[in-house]
Amino acid sequence: MVPFKIKPNVLGELPLIWGPFFIGSFWIMKYTYKKFNLYMLVNILIDSLFTYYGLDIFKKFGYVSLVRLTKFQLSIVFLIKTLVLYGFQVFYDKVIRGQSDSTHQ
């Protein structure tokens, strides 16, 4: 996805992964958890903005380009990530913490 590396053995995607994707995923989960429709809507909106507009901006600066994926395929990858993250949080709350829906704060 990113045509160069910052340092040897460090992917160029690292700033995006540990920056806006990582932090953004936590914020979206924090403010929309237990509101699945809102969670999906916000994720689809943010991911689509990045995929269909943000990538074009990064490409103009020579930072990123899609090589093996189309924009639609990247959207599907983001959608799967969104579902897995939410599913894991539900699993964690119910199985690991033993928390029911009514006890979530």
C-alpha cells in the first residue's frame, strides 16, 4: 500500500495504523458502543471518506497507492475489521467480564 519504508523493517503504513486508525477505532467504539446501528454508520462514513477521498490526497503526495486492492475491496476489509472489533468487544464484555447488557455503564 505504501511504496516506501520509514526505516528498514518498519512499514510505511505504521503511522496510519498506530495513528488515526488505532485511535479512531477506540473513539468510535467508546462513543457508539451498545448502539450498533450508529457504530456501523459512523464506521462506514469515516472509512468511506478515507477510502474514496483520503487515499486520493495521499496518492497526490506520493505517500500511498493501492496496488493489490481496489477501493471497494479496501472498503470490505474495513467493514470486516469493524464487525470483528465490535464482536470481540461484545464477547469480551459477556464472556470475559461476565457483564450483561443492563450492567454496562
